[in-house]
Amino acid sequence: MLDRAREVELLVAALDGGAHVLLEGPPGTGKSTLLRSVASERAAPFHLVEGNAELTPARLVGHFDPAQVLAQGYTPDVFVDGPLVSALREGGLLYVEEINRVPEETLNVLITVMSESELTVPRLGLVHAEPGFRLVAAMNPFDAVGTERISSAIYDRTCRLSMDYQSAATESAIVALRTPGSDDAWRALVVELVRRTRAHRDVRIGSSVRGAIDLAAIAARLAVMRGVPADDWRAGLDAALVSLSGRIRMHESAGRRPEEVVRELYEEVFGPPPSDGSATDGAPGEA
């Protein structure tokens, strides 16, 4: 993986050492990609669970098929394995995204499994974890509300791997992979713009590299539609406003709109508007 050799090494060592792992980092830092890469190398079964308020214990563990229960009763054959039971039976990796959004009763199921390496399912019995079973969870440290749901019991049962944003060179390479044909120098400026959103005094949460990918792709399309050069200043500004204004989160005390900050940073990186004065102000479509 690009720029993630250390993280790959640490994750593999933790998993091989029998540990469950918590990946903690901002959105767009490659947590899912990292784990998929490691799972592929290990040839281990991989089960992905999206963490949200709808993830009940039943959805995680599995359920008895109602129609089959009427015909055969509560037998093991009519139990439909959920991702957790599948990972336990197969000795695979269970990856829980956004674990800080998972309801507490569902987290309690995961805590039990991490502690005991087994799970008791009503009417089904005891499901033991086969060798190789590991739980890997991911969370966004910027989500202050969700983070409060992560108890010390989770941290005590996991090894924490903190992931920060990639380097500028790596982010530029990622954008190049997703938007082939873009000019190297212009693409570097796009990445610089996105990286500056993470350090702006008025911004609480900046954009991930996904913002740079979208900006580059939209700007290229706008240039074709408008019949202007690929690095056209106005097309780039409109692409930046569309791609970044919804991704950044402002400090409540800033008293500014995201579009204002995007425009400010865009002019810092790409220079002031062309001298003919026809550059647009504010968001696309604004008066």
C-alpha cells in the first residue's frame, strides 16, 4: 500500500500475535483499504460490517429463518449466520466500520466475543471461534459524540493503531490513480488545497483525499463542458466549492460559511481571480 508500510507491519504483527485491533484515524486515511490488503495477503475470510444505529445484535449474530422454523423447529440447519458467527466459524476477520456508531447492546456482544473467543446464541448453542478469528474495528476520532460511546472495555480488549493522513506525495499519487490524465503540477496544487483545509483556523474537520479526487474529476469535466483549458481557474474554483464545501466542518465560533474558506484557500493556492473580473463569487449558482 502507498505510504502504509509501517501500519501494515504493525497490523500484521498484532493479528498474528492474537490481538484484536482498533484502527483510529480521520476519514479517507485508508483504514478499510489497509485491512483488505492485509486480509488478502493472509488469505483469510473477510466479513465487513457497517457500524450504525441499525446494527442490532440479531443483524450481527444471525437469526433463525421464520419459515423454516415453522416447518422444522429451532434446529441448527435453519439458522442463518450473521457476519459475526460466520467469522467465528471460519476463523476469519470481522471488520466493523464506525464502531463508535454501534449501539451499546451490540457492542456488548463484541466485548463478550473478544473476551471469551466464543458466543452463546439462544436456541443454537455455543459457537467457538476457530483459530485465526480476529476483530478489527475502525473509528473516526473527530466524531466527538460517537467516540464517547467507546468504553474502556473496548480499548482494554484491543490494540490501537492510530492512522494519520498520508503524505502530500502519496495523496497526489492516489489522486493520479483515480483521475488519470491530470497534469502533475496542477494535481499537486489540488492536493495542497485539500491539505490546507485540515489546518485552517476556522475549520474543525478538513477534507480527506476523497475531496481532491472529486475536485480533479469535476474540474476536468467542467473544462470539457465549457471548452476551456483543463487548468482553468474558474472551473477549478467551482469544482473546489462543490467538492469541499460539504466535506469540511467549521468551528461553531468561526461565523463563516464553508464556501468562504474554500474560496480563500483556493486563491491562496491557485492565485487571485483572472484580471478580466469574470470569476464567480461564492458557491456555483449563487447570485
